[in-house]
Amino acid sequence: MRVEVIYATPRHQDIREVILQAGATVRDALAASRMAADHPETAELPAGVGIWGRKAELEQRLRDGDRVEIYRPLTADPKDARRMRAQKAEKLAKELAEKRAGTRRQG
């Protein structure tokens, strides 16, 4: 069976197709892809793995056409990142409103 193993960073995506025997597991696909040789940070699987976007265990059996994804740890807490984006958008909206009000007073 054919399976893809994928590891992505913000600047690069490494996609490898491996051919495995029926009954192969996620662990087998990772070993066959040799991804850890080129990306040592994936060796310990710090954030886990998934199949087509769903968390998976290393002993989970694969099906032909599956995509095994090696996840990276989050660089920021999603709630904090969302809060910061909202604050930035609010600040920009306020500055734009003040700029428009100033333009109206001058004209």
C-alpha cells in the first residue's frame, strides 16, 4: 500500500511517499520515511502524529492512501494569539477612526 508521511515547518513542507505491506502501522510508515534522519526534531514526536488531521497512535493500522502527519509543538497558546490579534485589530480600528475624524475636521 502507498502512504504519505508529511512534516511541515513554517517555511518548508517535506512529503514522502512510502510503500508498505498490508497491516502496517503509523510507526512503520515513520520508520520507512526516514523523516527523523533529515528532521531530527521529529524523532521524539513532541506533538504527536495524525492521519488526515486526526490524532493517531503509533500502533494504529494504516490504509492505502493514508497521509501520516508529524505534528510540531505550538509556538504560542492559541487563546493568547487570538487575543493579541483582536487587540491589534481594535487598536488599528481606533487609529483609523481617529484619522478619519481628524480629516473631517480639517476639510
